[in-house]
Amino acid sequence: MRRKDGQRKRKSLRRLPEYNGGFKDHHPREHVTNKNGDAFSVVSLFSGCGGLDLGFLGGFTYLNSPYEALPFEIVAAYDNSQDAVETYHLNIDKHAYNVDLASADLSEIPKADVVIGGFPCQDFSSSGPKVGLSGARGQLYTVIRDYIKTHRPRVFVVENVPHLKRMRGGEYLEQIVSDFEDCDYRTAVWELFCPDYGLSQSRRRLFIIGVRDDLKGFPQPPTPTFASRHRPIDEALADLEAIQDETVTNQSQYFVASRATAGGGQGDHTNEAGKLAYCIRANARGRIQFHYSLDRRLTVRECARLQAFPDDFAFPYTTQRNLTLIGNAVPPIVGHAVASSIHRFLEASLSGALDDEESEGAMIRAARQLTLSI
């Protein structure tokens, strides 16, 4: 079969990865405790394959930078994708469950100090249907709202796409925040530009942070560590250029795709050395990303690198299934930056280091951050 330009179509590669265990098998969990000699318990809702969860756990290295283990213990994680749950089991632990949270009995989910979750973003994404709160997936934030009503965690962390704040002039975000605040939580919205925290792709994300009203103080947004020098795509991927097999897991997996011959190259994006990569998406067919120097698309491992997953975090499926997991994930290093801020706040709260004056100032700063974000 030939393309419109008369050339033969290139055959697709149908390769499965090779791996010897997942991340947890190569990096046994370090036991880290807080000032009380315990760990802060965490429940993860809409966990996906575990990017945000790995950020809260810490204890990994990315591009030769260590991300310290944090005193969080994830007691249970939930997602409705079996692929995500099995990948979580392979790499993090067996405490992930395949559950449709829209119909789950939240009273049966464990109580925890912190609840985290990135409720589905498709209805708020700039590349999605843009139906917002009128869509079934757009209403799933209410699962997290109902969890905090039921179990009253100290803190919640909710992640979503930045386009949420622009929809209907910020009306949808205001509604979501208002619903959380009605549960007797103070809130702030942090919009983080992920390259400021070491990610080598152009990616922004919103984090809605909530603190129970009876607690003093409020977490501070994480300080950017790479704001003065972003890591370009080639810094993240250069050592993979000569590897075509599974000596690095998932490196042999990529879609064979010819460049567009019509439509002005619509859908084709060629990355450039020295610059940030284009944002990694769950649907790799919606944005075809070519390598900056090699005549092919990005591999599964290269996309995982750009999402800041360690190389021994294995994705066990076919190319598209793996890319869906990667594109839907929170980059672990960004999750770690947020988790570190939550950790510092909780430690200060345990030690009573937050007085009323500090608490009031933190609330004012949080309110200002929310206003600026909206």
C-alpha cells in the first residue's frame, strides 16, 4: 500500500518491552518518619500509573539529581484503568485497586492525613471536548470533595490542566474551589510551569491545595529550582540516541509515522535541540512528536524521560497503551516539589511552629495566590 505521495507506507513496529521487575524491585522503599516517628498516611484517588504517588514517596533519581524519600505512606490508590493499576503494582506497590470512583462507597476507602488526586482532565483540556462541568468526567472532582467531607484529611492536593482556569472566564475553577471550601477547608491554587522544576518539556499544571480549617498555617508554593536555566530536550535524551533495543526498557517502542504530506504538516511537531520538548500527551496520534535529530518519533522511554519517570519505572504494554499512561501522569519530580511543600507544612504543624500570626499571613498569601491564578 502506498501513501498519497506514491511512497510505500512504513510498517508499524509491534514491540513489547523487556524488563526485569519494576521500580520497586530495584529501589526498596526507604523507611522515613516524621517528627512523631511515624509517616503521614496518603490516599490516592485517580492515581493513574502513579506519577504523583511516586513524587510523594520520593527516593528516586532523575537526570542524576536525587529526590529524597519523604515521610508519606500511601495506604491505598484507586483508578478505573486496569492498565494503570497493573503498572502501579509493577512499579510502586500492590495497594492500588481498579475501582470506578464515580460509583464507589467512599466510606469504605481508608481515612488518611492527606488525599491526593488528578481528577480526569479531558473535559477541561484545550485539546479535548471542552464541555467542562457539564461533562460526566468534569464532575468527578466531586469524588474528592465527598472524600474530604467523609474522612476530613488534614490536607488535600488536586491536580488538573491549566485550561480549567480559563474556561468560562474562570467560572468552572471558582465553582470547584467553592465546593472544596464549603467542606470547611482553606484553599489556594498553584499554577506551576513544570520546566521551572527541572522538566524538559513545556508543561503547565494547576494544583488546588486545601487545608482543614482547624489547622493553623498553609503550605507555601514550591520554590522553582530551574527557573534560571531550563533543561532542554537533548539534555534529557542525548544518552538514548544510540540505543535501539531494550537495554533501556521501552526504548525500542515507537510509532512508525511518515511526515504529513498535506495540511501544512498539521499534527507533525519536530523537537529542536536546545529547546524544551513539546508537551507530552496521552493521545500520541493527536500530536506527532519527532525526535530532534533522529528520523523517527519519540520512543516510549523518551516520553517517559520527558515526564521525569526513572528508567527502571517499566511500562509493560504496547506503544499506545504505554503512551496513554505516561501522558496522563503527573511528572514525579513536579509531584515531589509539591509533596515537599506539604511535608514542610505538616512537620511545622506537628511541632506547633505555626502561630496565629503566621497562620493569618499564610491565609492572606493563599487568597492572593488564588486571585492571581484565576
